[in-house]
Amino acid sequence: EAATLRNTFKDDFLIGTAMNTPQIEQRDTKAAALIPKQFDAVTPENIMKAEEIHPQWGTYNFGLADKLVAYATANNIRVNAHTLIWHSQLPAYVRRLQSADSVRQFFTEHINTLASRYDGKVYSWDVVNEALNEDGTLRKSIFLQKLGDDYIVDAFRLAQQAAPHTQLYYNDYNIEQPKKRAGAVAVVQKIQAAGVRIDGIGIQGHWRAGHVPFDEIEKSIVEFGALGIKVMFTELDLSVLPNPLNGNTADVNQTAAYNAQYNPFAAGLPDSMQQQLASDYEQLFKLFLKHKDKIGRVTFWGVNDGQSWLNNWPVRGRTNYPLLFDRQFAPKLAYYKVIESKTKS
Ligand code: G3I
């Protein structure tokens, strides 16, 4: 049997991918063929966010989430549901709410409905997503402003009651960085001190090739693991492109100079960058394997390079190469280095 990601890491941690909407609708037949061979965990990239699954108060679009659960069950794949409470991708009716009571009512109904419906059907929930600022303080979201500092504990308490058989996670980006990491530790400890269950923490892992903060990542695995919860890498991808600075979010293609600076690999990824990406992924997986007792799952944010959100962020229309499979679904050098990280470890 040929080595795949799934069978290579089967005794170590779950290995996942985000699934976009065409994939969940089973319109992307190439991805549908590849995913069950390579992955044993999936996270819906968009369809379980409030804006999509709860577009009008009390009206839910369960169809695609149910379809995802059926697909995952048939293929022995675990679903990480994403995400219950997030300041972004909120439906317009939530953003218009004024009173604390109405926000509390949405918050409670939304968590209860989704967590109970999928209990025993999904493996885990990202209960709260991206609640922290870079300095470790709580982000001024509608939830913080209307419900106060305890809203995160409240969200986990509601989720625990509604979904007793589901793993419950806090998920965020840059929480490997010291200040934000300290904020994340405080969030977890506050939940635990309230006697509420939290099973794991998701480090998103949107990094840049050549700039991966390996030391902070390792410290984070150790520090979060010491809290008695699983550590997940939940949205892993390594951008090969420079970030336009100072809020310059003008689209590419406006000038040749802009493209040369910010979209340099439209014609293909140079070999040196291919090597950099591969060696960064290899080093990351060596680190994950070293700490595999603490790590529950490693999920890539997308199947192939052409499907990555990083082609459209922070500007649209770039050509990025952040994943293990190329635009034709062929495994890249980075894929083979990830597999090798296991056989050489
Ligand atoms: O599907 C609609 C399409 O019908 C419409 O015409 C088009 C016009 O804008 O939008 C399409 O929806 C977009 C969707 O992606 C699917 O492509 C949304 O506008 C766009 O906002 C959405 O972006 C997603 C983003 O979260 C915001 O929700 C990305 O796909 C998704 O990769 C990204 O994922 C987040 C995680 O949830 C949390 N952590 C960060 C990560 C990256 O931003």
C-alpha cells in the first residue's frame, strides 16, 4: 500500500484538511477522490459559520453540514465543526442587535441548536474562534461588548451541556507568539477554573515559508499541553508571498511593478522556494512527531494550492503555493518531505 498522509500518521495524530463548498457538494470530483485517501479529519472551511448556517434568526441551513457528516461517516473521517462563536462572518441581523438581552438570546440559541444537533455526529467543535488581540487582551467583539468578559466561559458551558459527546476547542491565530499565547493560557485557565470542560486548543498555523516561528511553536505545544488539553494545528498553510504593507490592499494587476513585488510567482514557483517550503514543512512535522503525545490533529487549510484562501488575501488574484498538493492535485516536494519526516524519525 502506498504511503499517504493518513496512513503515515495514523498512530500519531489525526491529519485533516479544510473542505470548501464545492467539495462538500461533491462537485469537485478530484478532491472527493483524494480526501479519503489522504485525510482522516475534515473541517468545513465556511459552511458551518453563522452567516452561512444561520442566515436569518431561527432559520438554519443544515443541508450542507448534514451532507458533510454523511460523507465523513461513510469514509471514516472525523469532522471538526467550525465555528460557533466568532466575531467575523456574522449574519447582518446579529450585527444590528443593540441590547445585551438580544445578543444573549442569539448566542444561547445558536450554540444550543448547533451543538445539540451535531453531538455524536461531529468529533469536535471550535467553540470560540479568534477572541484575542495580538497583545493577549480580549478582542472588542459584539460578544465582549454586550455579554462581558465571561462570554467565553459561557459559550463553553452551553456547548458542554448541549454536546456532551463532542470535543470542545478554543481556536486562534498567532497564539504561538508570547503575548497572545499568555492570553490564550488565561482563557483556558479561566474556563477550567469555572469547572467547565475544554478539551483542546487550536493553533491555526497561517505562517510564511522561510519565517516559521519554530521555537515559539515548540514552546506553545509544551505550555498548552501542560494545561492538560490537546494541542491542534488547525489551519496550516505556508504562504510563499510577501504581504503588502501598511494596509496597501490594492488588487494585483494594477501595475507591473506591483506584480513584480507582490505577485512574483504567477508563472510558477522557483525551485529555491519549492525547497524552502518543503524544508519548513519537514521541520514542522518533525516537531509535531517529537511532541505527538500532546498533539491531537494537524489540519491543512485547503486541499490544493489553487483552492487556498491565500490566493485572495490580503489582496485578491495572486498566485500562492502554500499547501502540499499543486493545482492539478499532484503531490509536491513538500508532500514527500512530510511523509519522510515520519520514516526518518
Ligand atoms: O461563496 C461566495 C460567493 O457566492 C460570492 O459570490 C463571493 C463574493 O464575495 O463570496 C463567496 O464567499 C466567500 C467564501 O470565502 C467562499 O469563497 C466569502 O466572500 C469569503 O469571505 C470567504 O472567505 C473565507 C474567510 O475565512 C472568511 O470567512 C475563506 O474561504 C476561509 O478560508 C477563511 O477561513 C478563516 C477561518 O475560518 C478562521 N481563521 C482564518 C481563516 C483564513 O481567513
